Amino acid sequence: MTGTAGVPSSTQADGADATEDTAGGRHVAFFTPAPDFGGAQRVTVNIANSLATRGHDVDLVAGHLEGEFVSLIGDRVNTVELAVPEVPGAGILAGVPRLVSYLDDHRPDVLFASRTHTNLAAVAAGRLTDADVHVAITEHSPFTHLPTRKDRVTAALASQVYPYADDVIGVSEGVAKTVIEGTGLSPDGTTVLNNPIDIAAIQSGATEPVEETWLDDPAIEPIVAVGRLKPMKDFSTLVRAFAELHERRPETRLVIVGKGTERDRLAALTADLGVADAVTFTGYTDNPYAYMARASVFALSSKVEGLPTVLIEALACGCTIVSTDCQYGPREILEDGRYGRLTPVGDAEAMAETIGEALDDPTPSERCRERAQHFSMSAGADRYEAYVETVVGD
């Protein structure tokens, strides 16, 4: 249900007052710039839906209510659009006054935020509001990956602001460790909560058809990758690895699912390497699982991650996985290689060799699906509920 654009507002499902608990549940708010494309935003929507289904009063508070994931927000979730004004250089931080107004008016028990700029806004609003709200901010990426001056300035600001949060959540042990090291926070001020996934929805989506019907040809060995086409994901290493592999195994095809700034450069690279006819760029789809389910191997080539949701989703689809052993997340998800193969970051030759080994000796699908259960929405909602009860109390 959608609040009025331009001012903080919320419409409660079933007509109850937005500030009241439902069926003894807690009032929980999730703050996001917009439920747009990306793993962190999808996770936010999934958790909000799950907690609302369990009877909690859940608000999804967005700077702007737009993006690919709006349609995934459940009917039981209250949506609040702050309509953050455009202030050059400020981004979501321009929404702090309106977020403060939301907190003053609706007084949730807990405010969750994720991604650094959003976290900074949430902490500022938490300090300015009169409401007694527990502000829990979440980092999805390690603080060790700061490739630009802007990233370093943001991290320096976070190191000054994060200690004022009530809690800092890392989506993996590795991410939590880097936040502690990068901000000087005490380990007692951090919590690890893995990202959950909606396994039922993923496995349902996996049965859907795809436009590329040739993917159902048993003579073809599809290598599938999913993610934003940006430098950090290092799809260029995957393309180079595929070119080596394809020379030895011409039945292989590479399917890259996603959109981003690297699209044209990657397409040019496939042409330079002579594999353009064997590589498909699908663009964005809200159902990447139909492609994952058809993968002979699912590949992740990232230079750095936090807890890559796509790896967990691939496990739920029963995929044989090859991933770079990047910091952080893949080794944690795959349990040191038990549920998928790990290969060095940026090494196309090693990745090509490892994908070939995976094609010859695939991981049993049921073993992968069993591992995915650790990250199920049910398990994740249990962890989030336990967290909320711990910090809110009676």
C-alpha cells in the first residue's frame, strides 16, 4: 500500500493505525533510496514481505517509490514515499528531514537501513528524532574495497557516524570484520545477519520458459552469470575464461544476465576474442532463475563481494557453481568449496580450467539445494525476528 508522494505518510493494511502493533507483532521499518535493481534492494523487499506475513507491522520507507522491485512488495507491507528533493551532491542525505518526520509520526520500534549513504541518513535521523527507535544499519560490501576518492571520503565519514548507530549489521562474517577495522567499532557493536532468499519463489521462477529456447538443447553447455555489468563484477575475466574454454569445448555458450555500464565494452571484448556468436547478453530480467536453472555451470567472477545473493540463488536452483575466491562471501556460502568450486580472482586461465572441471564433474543438485536452506526466508525471518525481540524487549 502506498503513502502519499511528497510527505511522509503510510496506509496500514486492513485499516489499522500505522503506529500500532499487529497481532502482538513489532513495528519495523526498512529505509531504502528506492526499491530498484540490485541485490541489497531485493533482500530488503524480501525481508519486509516475510516479517509482514508473520504479523509484524512493516513499513518500507523509500526516498522514491520507483524501480524494478516495486511490483514485488507484498500487500501487507506499508509503503511510505518520502519524495526526497533533488539537492546536488546530497543524494539520499537530502531526505533526512523527511525521514525524521516519518520517525516522529510513526515511531517504529526498529529502523533498518542498508548501503552506506542510506545508513548515514538513517543514523542522522535517529539522532534527531524524538522517537525511541533502534537504528540498525547494514553493510553489504566490505570496507576494504574503496576504489575511488568518493568511496574513501564516504568511508571516512562512516567511521565518524557509524558509532552513533544502535547497531551495525554485516551480511557476512567478512563484511562485519572489515566494518570493525574500518570504523573502529567494538565487535560488541556489530551483528552478523546473512541475507535470506525466497526459495519457493526462486524455484517457481526456475520452471518458467526463456526466450532463448536453444538453452534447452541438451547438446549445449550453458555457462550462466548474473549481475550488474560494472567493473567490480569483473565480467571481462569471465569472458576471457570463456574464450579459452570455448576453444576446447565448442558446445559451451556464455549467457550474461544483467545490465550496466560495462555492456558495450564487454560486447566489444567478445568480438575481439572471436566468441561474440557464443555469448548472449540478455539485459535485465526480474526472473534470472529461469536462466540459472538451465546452467551447466553458474559462474561468479567478482573482484569483491559482501555476501553475493546470486550465489545463494544459484544454490537454490541446484546449480554447479564456480566462483572467484574473493573477499568476502563466496567461501563462506560455499563452505570452503564443499558446495562449489573456488578459483583465484582475476585469473582467466584458472577460471577456464575450473569451469571445465565442473562441467566434467558437476556438484549434485540436491546437495546445493540443501545448502540453500540455510539462507531461506524462513530461516532469515527467524534471525530477524530474534534480533528485533532482543533489541526491543518487552
